Amino acid sequence: MTVQQAIQATKLWRCAYWYPSNKRVGEDISEYRMKSYLDGDMLVLESLPTEDKSYMLVRLTIVDDVATGTWYETTSPTGDFKAAQYSGSGQLMIDPKSQYMEGKWAGAGYDHKLKRMRIYTGNWEIEPIHEA
């Protein structure tokens, strides 16, 4: 089974990314449980409904052990970012045995200290969820 076939067979994923915290020194993490489906040759990951009403969509093209694509997120209407919409791109390396993906994301956001938009980057991981 190729990496692409193994990934296509997986239907449930955990997606996590780290971003600079607005409240403290360091990073915060956002995590989603996501369902997957194919759209042509793209792997599409769409977040399952969350209590806080946030949403994320990821579209990845997989070539050998590299996943490249885009992401879109609407944050929680009750959270720190008040239903802000963000988008960006990313690239992840895929472990051929476990289908664990690890890489980086990039996206534009408002820098409150500089009072202007800038490009943020951070760590990103996507891993299969194997339910018993």
C-alpha cells in the first residue's frame, strides 16, 4: 500500500497547530478532530462540529511523502479571536508507516504590537485517529 492509499483509507484525523500566544510568552495550541474525503487528487480534511463553534478546512496534495496545501479557519465566536477568519498554506512530511504528518504552516494575521498585518508561521501536525 502506498502512502497515498493508506492516507485515503484513514477517515478520522487529529489536526493541531501552534501559534504565538496573545496572553503570555510562548505558544498556544489549537486542535481539531477532522473527517477526510477525496476531491479529485486532493485529500480534504474538515473539522467535526465543536462546542465552541470553530471550524477548519485543510486541502492537501500528496506527492510521495510530502503533503502540500492550504488551510482555512474560522475561530470560535466566543473565543479570543471572535470568529475571525484566517487562511494560509503549509507543508508537512509524512511518515510512511504511521501516516503521521509534521510540518509548518504560514498565514497572515494582525500583529497588535506592530499594529499591522504580518505573516505568522508555526508547527503543524496531522495524525490519524484509530478508533477501537
